[in-house]
Amino acid sequence: MDANSSTPLNSYVTVYTDAPPAETTSAKAAASFKPHEVAYNDLAHDLLVRAWTHFDRLSREAGDACGVRRQTHWEASSLPKEKQPYFSVVEDVQLLERPHVPGGYAYGWRYTTFFIDTSVYLPWLLGQLSRKGGEVVYLRERLDRMEDLIQLPHPTIFNCTGLGARSLCNDANVYPIKGQIAVVAPEPAMDWSISADGFYVYPRRADTIIGGTTEPHVYTETVDRAALGLLIRAGRRILPHGLYQMSEHACRWNLTPGLDQRGRVAPAHDVGSSDK
Ligand SMILES: Cc1cc2nc3c(=O)[nH]c(=O)nc-3n(C[C@H](O)[C@H](O)[C@H](O)COP(=O)(O)OP(=O)(O)OC[C@H]3O[C@@H](n4cnc5c(N)ncnc54)[C@H](O)[C@@H]3O)c2cc1C
């Protein structure tokens, strides 16, 4: 739950969880602002507009401190790509062609959207919650059944359990999507990001994320080296120098886990998602 809401209810918010923010799926997100894996209908549009207004306010009021920033993003492709419905929500949308598209791609939609650096954003949210009088209760065990939720001593309960909702709510429509990314050294000069041909490069303050695989209904969190190799090769089109360094780090990581903080390869993670 976003504890930054200006509603007076803030002081009464209690978050129940079995894991600290750094261990959630949210901590592993890349995380760009655009709809993904969801049918674009009126509801999705309305949520997107509200979320845009919210992140716009956060980025203006809290700036770097909250880890939310506006950034130029490219959706590049080798073949022409249709205008997307969410282009009416993001800003400064333009279609450009080679040679004005990074990576030598033939086509590129360029627009401004939000990026959320979750390593900054999640601790910031926690700070906001505590500053406004809310609290976090760390559970020894997960809540097992809906009855456990209903018995909590609160008049209103928001269920934000992500993939955990599959078993908590006995809802088979919620399933995992396994996503693998590589986390490499920061690119301080790169003030834009790109997704193209199924991969993406997202610079952040302390690192750069090269993504990403998506495997629906896969529950394992094991690293797939073949997928990692593909990411590294694809990423070279955008960052030839940075990725040369990364592939060294990747090899070292595979042989000796946890060697260094800068050029590490992130393990695969499960992504909670709703079936649409
Ligand atoms: C590699 C990767 C890249 C991604 N990139 C993007 C992106 O660019 N943009 C984007 O929008 N999304 C992205 N995502 C998806 C995004 O991370 C998730 O959709 C989002 O984090 C889900 O948030 P959540 O709060 O619903 O769930 P979570 O972050 O999983 O939080 C759920 C919380 O509920 C707790 N919980 C669960 N079950 C129980 C229970 N039974 N009892 C008590 N507590 C429970 C958990 O411990 C956790 O604290 C990415 C994901 C991955 C893995």
C-alpha cells in the first residue's frame, strides 16, 4: 500500500507482511511506468491516468529522495510498430526513424515516462509510513487463509499480497511470470532508456538493468545461463563498452557467487501477475 497518500487515514495504516521491502518482488522490478501484460480497457486507462498523476506529484514534491524520476524512453523496433493506446497518457510522444534511433534500429517511439528506482523508493515509502504514524507488523508466518485477513482488527483491509494472493485467496487466475535480468555497473551519462526486440536497458542511480525474460507459469527462481548470454549479447547493441565489462562480471559471478557489488548478475525472480 502506498503510505504517501495524503488521506488523514495515514496515521491508522498498519502493514502486515512476512518480508521486509528489500525481499519483495517489487524490490526486483526494473521498473518503468507503462502497462504490460494487461488488457488495455477503460479500467486500465483510468488506473494509468491516476497513477501518472500520483507519480507526477511525487517526482515534483520529493524529487530524487523518493527515487521517482521522469525519463526519456525509447520503444525501438526493426519493423514499424503501431501507436500504443497508453501513448495518450505518457508525454512528448514522437516517432523517429534511423539514424535518429539508438542502437541503429529502423523505428523508435520516443516519449517521457516515469522510472521508479525501487532501491530508493521502497525505503522512502517505509519512512513516509513511519513519519505519518503508521506501522509495519512483520509476521512470523504468512497469513494462510482469507479468514486470517478478515480477523485482523481493522475496519478496512487492502489485500496487496501480489503473487501470494494465489494461495491466500485460492485464486488460480493469479500466476507467476519468471523474469531474469542482469544488473551491471551504472551508466552515469545515460539519461534515457530503451526497450527493443524483447530486451531493455534501464540505467539507475547505482546500477544498470539489462532485461529481460518473461516466462509465464514458471515457478522456479534459478538462473538460466543461456538466457543471460542472450541478454548480454542483445545489450551490446546499446552499451558496447559497459557490456564488455559486464560479461566479465557475469562469468565471474557464475563461477564464484557474490563476488562484488558493482557488476553482479541478479538471480531470476518471480513476477506476480493477474490473468486477463
Ligand atoms: C525482473 C523484474 C522486472 C520487472 N519490471 C517491471 C517494470 O519495469 N514495471 C512494472 O510495472 N513492473 C515490473 N515488474 C513487476 C513488478 O515487480 C510486480 O508486478 C510488482 O512488484 C508486484 O507488486 P506487489 O506489491 O503486488 O507484490 P510484492 O512486491 O510481491 O509484495 C507483496 C507483499 O505481500 C507479502 N505477502 C504475500 N503473501 C502474503 C501472505 N500470505 N501473508 C502475509 N504477507 C504476504 C509479501 O511478503 C510482500 O511483502 C518486474 C518484475 C521483475 C521480477
